[in-house]
Amino acid sequence: MSLDLVDLPAAARFGVTGGVTMLAGLVAWSTQRPGGRAEIEGAAARDAGPGPPAQLPPVIAHFTGRADSLSELRRLFEDAHSRRRARQEALTDARVVSIHGPAGVGKSALATRFAREVAARYPDGQLYFDLRGGGGARARPEEVLTGFLLALGARLTTAPGGLEELRKLWWTWVRGRRILVFLDNAQDAEQVQALIPPEPGCAVLVTSRQPLYLRNTSDRRLREFTEAQGIELLSRLAGDDRVSDDVASAVAIVELCGRLPLAISICGGRLAARENWSLREMAGRLADERRRRLDELEVAERIDQSVRASLQLSYDDCTETQRRLLRSFGLLAAPDVQGWAAGELLAVSEFEGGDQLEALVDAQLVEHSGTDRTGATRYRLHDLVRLYARERADIEDTTEQRHAAVERVIGGYRERAEQVAAARWPQDWHRQAGARGGTRGGTAAMDWLTSERMALLALLDQATRMEQWGLVWRLGRASCSLFHSMRVFWNEWRNIAEATCEAAQRLGDRRAAGIALLERAAVLGGQGQIGRARADAREALEIFEDLRERWWAARALRTVGMTLRDEGNLDEGQRYLLEAIAAFREEGDQWWRARTQRNLGELRLAQRHYEEARDLLEQALEVFKNNGNDYSESQTLRALGEVLAAEGRYLRKRGDQRSAEVKQTLAAAVLERAAESFRVRFENWEEARCLRAAGEVGDPRNGLRELAFVRRAESTLEGLGDSWGVARTQLSEGRALGRLGRDADADAALRRAVESFRGLGDRWWEARGLRTLAEVLLEAGRVADATEPAAQALDIYRSLGNEAGVSRARDVLARTRGERQARG
């Protein structure tokens, strides 16, 4: 009974091939001729041998989801020689295409499918070799060439000699032939280079876990499946009906598998074998990531049936330093990091850590997640790689080693956050910092915060779970300073402020607690929770006064005054602001004194003391100009423009149209100048405030322009997540629409604003919104509709004890009654 080697399964065929190779070597040893070179029986013997080898492995039955990749491979095979002909190059080499990617992504399955598709183009044979060998040991080029030569029919009658001799034989046997060579699981370029036939009619298809960078080679990275591709594969294995009956669980399975084809295949196979399992149960098993997921993604301890075993192969190829870096990286809660973090994980220099990180990228264990807004490359781990890395860390590293690595990275973030925050807002970090310039580095700070926001949040949470309260406080304090200075990411800002307060309490540090309370007061006040903000500021004031921290006490005085002003308690707010100004003067801090004077000027505006407001703002403006505080100067110009606009509206009501036009024209120019200065600095929140103020000037000649300003401001604030700012801008939009006579639209905008303030718990601004609604309705002649909001505003002002508000609401309510009596 004859046995055809080609018909054997791949594993058996290679066993026979290996045996034949050894036998040939023994025979050659006993019959070696003086020259020591292998003899080959002539061309006639070569032609008389068996048929062309057909060694390609079978295509897996459930192959799916790679239509785009197959199309790209077809294009590469078709275009390679046509491009070279167009350049009039000599066709001397085989076309070579390399497919690389992480473990389990389906490289071998794709290459097999494509090799089968193009096999007919290579009638002189299709050769296959797994370059790692059956036992996982690296296959040497000599072994591969010997196997290929035997498969092609070479009869080695003497010892083949070394690699160079085998290459010459290989070149002889492929000359003039059209052969497809499939090299699976290459480890590096050295393993492949000697196997490429110098023959234009041949082609080489290579799979590897890292790019090979061979000359004249097309390297293509194979990525994980899309969600749709993953569900299609799961359907093929588990059954279309089961998947269509529970699509949500199917999506969960695909995502928990990290969209990795090997992992999805294992899940699908297990579901197919267990018809009583539901997809929801399978997803539940995978959800327990530390205890079960890698166990669930294993059928046998083979690389084609276990995600863990497949990753182990790549892990074992790494150096000990690279393995340690991977284990430590897996411990970080951050979704991705910049390259400097690798140096901290290894406790080496940033450059050395970066080199080791790039080596892990080449090994397909770490991925580039893109370039962030600072221009730095970011790195991430695939979810399943992260689980494997943590598993190895638990086994190979001590608790102290694991914690130390994570703490070094969090410490690195703390250091960088403090540097960025101090450059962005030096006055928040140093007394008398005004002389060193205003708030600078807006673009750089925003780019850094946008790039690192998710990592900051994740690492702060991780530091909290590790009870590293000192790190939590310092990183939280720096993050709050950045959020505060740019008024962005309000929900994150609040969460970090809460964590910073908790850390200060856990540390038992009263000074740290006072600073954290002021941070929380800032975000609460910005979100309309004035009562809570004032309580935090008063507590901070007590702490600083008890500790005799005069500078911080002055800042707390200012914050209390601001909360009182924002709640409409103008007289009490004025008292605190005046105390703060005096305290900053005693401390010799010009910047904070000028800033608090600006706040007092805004309070004077609310009191309609326009001349006093202008004097305070002009004094502050002079300080900022002298110190070169461009940012603060633009803020003060915005406040000055608001005063000029209010004066113009007042003059217009009195009938002095000419003076009103002068004031309003000047106000619009000042506000647009301030907005432009913030726009070129990419200070979006401040620009929005200026635009909103420009939309409130009230000049009847510019009604449509003012409405456009307000809507631009609202869109910006929505993008920044400033819900209170959006509500405040809806109030401005209602006024602008009312001035244009678009009464129904004005009514709708104002009611949205009132509802928003009510949802935020800001009673004072809710009352202002109701009062404004009543005023707009009165101007539209809808007297009956105006009565209810005016009465509601009056009730809220009374409950707050706000006498100024009570007086204004009474005036509006009296107007509604007077109008109704006049009409009656």
C-alpha cells in the first residue's frame, strides 16, 4: 500500500518530512564524497519525480469577515509586478507579502484562505512551513529548505552542507518555476530572508506577530474584527437563530472578547457544543474578567484553542525587562498613556522605558492608540492582553512591586499636572504671582488636559482604591486648578473635587481640607448649587482663620462674597468682597486684589451703580495691564463692556437715544474685542461669556447680530458641558428674541431657562428667569400670561430674603396689574 505524503494531515506530513530529513543526513554521512557537497541527480531525475507539492493547510470552515483584507491582498499580488514594470525594473525577485498582527487575530486563517484562492496560479507547487515548529522551538532556515527541497523531489545523496549550500540548491530547484511559498508564524526577518526564492514567477506569503521590514516586502497589519464581523463569526458557530434571538448578548460577547477572532471562535465553539447555554450566560461568564475570562477562552492548552496560550507564546519571546514592563502596564487603570509612563513603570529613564515599550509594540503586545493633542504617541493594551499581563503580575511580582510601579506612574501624572496647572494659572499656586504674568499656556494646557483627562480620572480612582491619599490630594488639587481655570468638563471637575476633599480628610490635614473645600465650592457655585458652595467656602474660611493663613483666608472671603452675590444677597456679598480686597492689599497681592475688585465691580453693576462699577473695573484693568496679565485684562474688558451695555439700556429707557447709541456702540466694540482675544487663545469658555454679553447689549440696530452671538455662546457652552452656562445663555436668547418681536420663540427659550435653573436647584436664577419671562410677555402685550411668572418670582425672592429681587418682582407684578386695569 503506497502512502502519498501530500495527502497526510499537516502535522503528520511534517513529522514524516523531518524523519526523511534525518534519514537523508545519515545516508549522506556514510556516502560523503571528498568535496563534501550534495549531489543532485540531473534534470531528468528532477522531472521524473512525483507531482508538484500541494502543502497548503485547509481553510477553516467558519472563515468569515475578511473581505476587505482579501481584496487588499489581491491588489498587492496584482500590482506588485506591474508597478515594477512601470519603473522598468528587472524582475528578479519573488513577490513577498507579510501579514502581521497580535496573537489570535486570525493571520494564519486569512493567509490560508488567500493562498488557496491563488494556488492555481502556481502550478509548480505550493509549499508550507510553520516556522515555529511543532514543539514551539524556532525553526532554522536549514530545516525549512531541506524540507522544501525534498518536497520538490530533490534526492540528496550526500550531506547538504550549511545554509549557503542549501540556498544554492534551492535557487537551482526554483529556477524558471512558479511556486507559492507560505511561511506561517515567522519570528523575525532573519528566519525568512534565506527562504525567499530569487524568481519573479514565485510568491511568498508570510505571517508573523511583528512587522518584518524585509526589502521589497509589503507589510500589512491585520486588526481585530469590527463588531459586525464578530457577530457574523459568532453566528456561524453558535447558530444564526440563537444570535438573532439575543443580539444584545451577542454584542456583549464580541466586545468582552476584545473583537479578537480566536476568542470569538472559542466562545462560538463552546456555545455550539452546549445548546443548553444561553448567550446571556456566556456573556456573564466572560464579564468576570479577573477570575474567569481567560479560563473561558480556553478549550485546550494549544495556541489555536487558547487565548492564554497564544499570548504566552509572544510573552515568552520577550526579554525579562519587556515582560516586567508588560506586567506593570497591565496594572494601570488608565485606558492609554504616553511613552514616559514606561520609564516610571520600570524605574528607568524615559528614553530607556520608551525603547522597551516600542519593543512590545513590535511584539504585538502593546498597541499605538494614536497621537494626542500634545503631539505625543499614546500606548494601550488590548483588553485580553491586559488581563493576561495582570495574571502574570499576580504570579511573578510581589504586592510591593506591583504597588510601587503604579504609584510611580500616578506620581508622574501628579508632577506633570502640577506643572501644567501652575503654568496655566500661576496665581492659584503662588502668592503675588501677578508680576510673573497672567494666565498663560491656554492652548498647551487645554491640549494636555484633553489628552490626559481619561487617564487622570482612572488613575485618581485607582489611587483612591489603593488609599494613596497624598497622591489623590495632590493630583486632585492640580486637576481642579486646571478645570477651574478653563471651566471645562464640569462633571469630572466635580467628581475630582469630591475625591480631593475626601483625601484631605483621610490625611487629617486641615490646610489641605480648606484648599479642597474652596475647589469644591468653585465647581458647585458654577453649577448653580450656591448654598452648598457658600457652606464649603465658610468652612474653609474658618479653617484658614484658625490656622492664620491670611492669603488663603482672603481667597475664602472672596468666594463667600461671590456666592452671596450670585444668590442675589448683594449687600452681604459686598461686605465680604471688601474684606477680601483689604486682606489682599495687606498681603501685597496685586493680582488677587484686582481680581476681587473686578468681582465687586460686577456686584455694583447688579446694584445699578454704574459709575462705581466702571471705576472699580478701570482700576483693576490698570493693574492687569501693568503686570502684563493679558487673560485677566480681557476678562475685565468683558465686565466693562457689560457695564457700558447696561448704561446704554438705562439711557434708552429714559429716552436719551443718542447717548444710548454711543454707550451701546462702545460696549459692543469692547465685548467683541474681548471675545476675539479669547478666541485666538482658544479660551472657549471665556469667549462664550463675551459673546453672551455681546448678545445682551440691547442695541435695536443690531438685533440679529446679537441673537447670533448668543447662539454661538450657547453652542460652545453645550460642548463644554456647562449646564448652568447653557441655562444662563438661554435667558439671554429669550431677551434677544423678545427684542426682535419673536414672542413665541422668546417665551419658549425663557421657559427652557427657568426649567434648567429649577433642575439645577438655583433658586435665585430661577426667579430671575421668571421675572424676565414676565417682562418679555408684558412687552409683547400678553399681560394675563405675565402675571403668573411675576408672582412666582416674587415668592422665590421672598423665600430667599432677597430684598432687591423682591422690589423688582413687585414692580413687574404691579405693571401687570396696571396694564390689566388700564385695559379693563
